[in-house]
Amino acid sequence: MARERSNNSSSSEAVISIIGPGMTVVGNCESDGTIRVEGTIQGTVKAGKAVVIGKHGLVSGDITTQDAVISGRVQGTVVAASRLEVQATSFIEGEVHTRRLQLEEGAVLNGSVHMGADRVDSVPPGAPRTDTLPSDGRPRP
């Protein structure tokens, strides 16, 4: 006897949107669920649940989500309200705002990291960076 599913799995949180290998999206991507990037996105990425960047994935733009797992490349601000996992194969260039961070050995993160609940909500993605070098090229004291 066949059993019918009583719960609807069409909830927007259960949806996974995939940008496949070899695919390039020029523009913004937004989902209430999860976005998995195996290709390239040139624009902002907003996901209500999670963003997963595969080993060969690239995002040139800001990312805003609850949880993020990054194995590929990101050029922009990453805001993960709950948790950010930066895997050994990843390369991030830009600001990171998160409550919790797991950084694997071998990962490259060039930019500033802001942690804690108050830091996640304080700077929206796309805000001007305040950590740039002065015109003489020397770091600020």
C-alpha cells in the first residue's frame, strides 16, 4: 500500500537553488532557502537559510545569509548571521561579518573579520570599507 506524504516539502526553506558548473549568472540571486554555487555569480547573493560555494564556485559580489560554507572564491562582503565555515580550498577577498567562524588550515582570507552578534548587524553589505590603506601604502596604527 502506498503511503502519502502528509507534510508539504514545498516550504521555501527546503528549496535548494543550484548554479551549476559552467553556468554564469550576471545579476543578483535571492532565495528564502539555500543557494549552492558551483559556477559563477557576478552580483549579490541573498539566501534565507544558507549559501554554499563549491570548490570551483566564484561569487564576485556580496553574500548575505544565516549560514555559509565556502570552498571556492568570494570577492566581496560576506555576512553570515549565524555561522561561516571557510574550507581549506577557499579564497576570500573582502570583509567578513559573522557570529561564529570555522577557518580550516590552508584557507586564504584577505580582508577584515568582524565577529559577534553586534558585529553581524552593524554593517550592511556594500557599505564602504573602512580598512583600506592610506595613500602611502603603510598600514594604519
